[in-house]
Amino acid sequence: MSFKAALEAGQDVPESWSSYMSVVYNGRKPPSIGSYDAEKLEARAREVTKSNPSAFLYVFGSAGSCSSDRANRKAFERWSFIPKMLVDASDRNLETTLFGVKYKSPLLLAPIGVHGLLNKDGEVTTARAAAKVGIPMIMSSASTRSLEVTAAASGNAQRWYQLYWPRSEAITLSLLARAKSCGYTACVVTLDTMCMGWRPYDLDEAYLPFMHGIGIQVGTSDPAFMATQGLEPRPDERIPYPFDPATLDAKRAAGDEHEIQMKMLGRNWSREIHSGLFRTWDELAFVRKHWEGPLIIKGILAVDDALKAMEVGCDGIVVSNHGGRQVDGSIPALVALEKITANPVIREAQTAGKFTVLFDSGIRRGSDIIKAIAIGAQAVLLGRPFMYGLAISGEQGVEEVVRGILCEAEITLGLCGFKSLDEIWGKREAVMEKMELGYFSS
């Protein structure tokens, strides 16, 4: 039943993402996350983690001066909507199709590591929230829970796997096989972290969870990796929560064999996935050969690299600068998206369904989603905000962040005079005006 028909019949209007606003108002209480505003959400997450500030800063921080992170967000302000009036946008939806699968929205949870820094159940909590809301979670290779346990928590929901590319072919094959057997339908290979970026917030505290065995649980549950260590895989290893490096240091100094071993495993897993070995385009053929589903490479900012991804057989790319966490002074991801989706070869491949362009880095609001789609992205990845929700109130926090941002996106779509993403996709000039200066913040 349409929205108008439901009103005329005196019945409840069809449920949509924007229905959430009525749920909030009718509930007459503030959200558990404190606020749907992105800045207030961040501030609340900082507050609730004040007893463990390094955990917050690990998520919050970026490379160098954090200029790339700031630029990512500022780039959205250069685009302003041109709302159109007297258009019947009463019935709206945010549905999109990616790699032949229809999704309820164009939003995916980005592959962020070490959820267990902010919540005792880590990625399991996030997976449950994503499944409940109905959006895919992309699980990181730097997770604090195993592929199998996280997959079980997400039930029948769509899920993707992000691969930090190991040096060892045997370990790479093992991870891909496990992901496939657990129902992860797409593989996202991150290319911009061949070595870690210069991150002062972490360096100032010498804070790197992996070196304590935190965030290596995809590795410790992997038969191929653990065989290289002379150990049996640990199917559901749990990390200490909250993570306190000083406590673990003290245990090792006192001869604690488990903690000594975890430090060794952390070092060796990091040598696999963040070794400093820079891969080449030719080597990508190995992953392509051994992954049957959609293969997406993440970290693309140059038009030439996007074209090369098509040439080597990738099904899609994620236009991303890793949330500004790798290169200080990087081109804003949204500016890169503008250039990549303006290329006629790429646009033709997108239109023909032969190539998919996703966007990551800088999404904070529902309006950001609509802008990215209008510029030419087919879906977007949400990062830090859902992690802040996780820190504040766990599963409920992630759910509130996601529902809030999708509610705002659908409302924005309608108020601009459109009913579906198909009506705005790649039509940046019809939907928005590009300004030379940002007008909406100091």
C-alpha cells in the first residue's frame, strides 16, 4: 500500500528508513548514544572511554596532522543540494543492487579492526547490530573475534570479508577458504596499508594492540598461520577487556607464558599482514584466481588505478584514503570519487553492470550518503561513527547510529524531490551545485 493510500484508509503508513524519526519522537526519550549529531556522538564516545583514552584515540586518530581526515569531511561542504518542489516523493526507498544482490540501503559497515577495544564482545556485537538493521558488515582481518564466530552472530545477513593480504600464499588461501565457507560473499582487499601510516596519537603512547596479541584473532584461529607457529588454531579466542597494555607488560615481565606467547603471535601476524612488503598489480592475479565471488580493491584514489583495477579483473573498487589514517595530505576521497566517476570508461562500465564503485572516508551524515551517490558511488562505507556507537552503548549504539544516518538520508532524498537512488545516481549537476568554498562550518 502506498503512503497516500494508507493515509486515506486511516492505516499505518508503510515502514521505511524515515519511519525511524517517528519512532524516536513517539518514544519520548533520548537515544542511548546521547545524540544523533556526529560531533556530539564523537564527544560522547571520548567521554565514555576516558578511563581508557588510548582505545578511543586509536579509532579517532589519523595520519600526521590529521589533515586528510579533516579534508575528507570538508569536501562534502563544497556540494550543496538544489531541492526541487511539488514532486511526489511520498513513497521513497534507498534500495540498491550490488553484484547482483539487492540491498535495503547503500550503506555498509566499513572494515575496521579491533572492535574489542571498545566492547567486550567486539565484532560479534557489531555483527548482531548490522544483521538486525539489515545492512552488510565488512569484517576486518584485524578483528578481535574469528571469522566463524562473527559469521554465526550475523546469522543469515549479508556479510563481506576484508583481506589484509598476507605474505604467505598458504595463509592467504586459508583465509579465503574460511571466508567462503562462512558465507562471506564478497572479498575486499585493502591496498593502502602495505605498511602502517604515521599516526602520532598512537605513537605518543606507543599504543599498538597487535603487538600484545589484540586484533590478531583471525590469525590465531587460522590453521595455516598457527601451523607456522607450531600451535593449534584457537576457534574462539577472547581478548582481555578492557585492554590495558601496562598490565600485559607487567605480566610478561613476571614471566607469564601466555602473554609472552601472545606478544610473539602478535609480532608474527603483523609480519604477515603489515610487513612493509609492497605488492604489485601482477600479484593481484593470485587473489583473483582463488576468490570466486566479487573481488573489490580498497584504497583507490587515482583514475589510472581505477582503470587498472578493471583491466586486471576486479569487480569493483572502494574509493578511499583509509579515513585519512595512512597519508597526511592525501587528496580527499570525495574529490577522488568525482574524478574517477567522471571518467567515461568507468562510467560506461558502471552503467553496464560490469564494474562497481563504492565510497569510503568522510561519511558522517545521511546527507553525505546522498551526495556520494549523486556524484557516482553505488554504495558507501560508514566507519568511525558506528565505532563510537559501539563504544557508547554496544549493539544498541551501533543500531541507533545506522538507523539515524539512513533515516536522514531518506528524508534528504525526499526533501530534494527524489524517490529513489536511481533518480540521482551520477547526476551530480542536476542534484547539487558545486561551490568554490565551504559555507557551512568555520
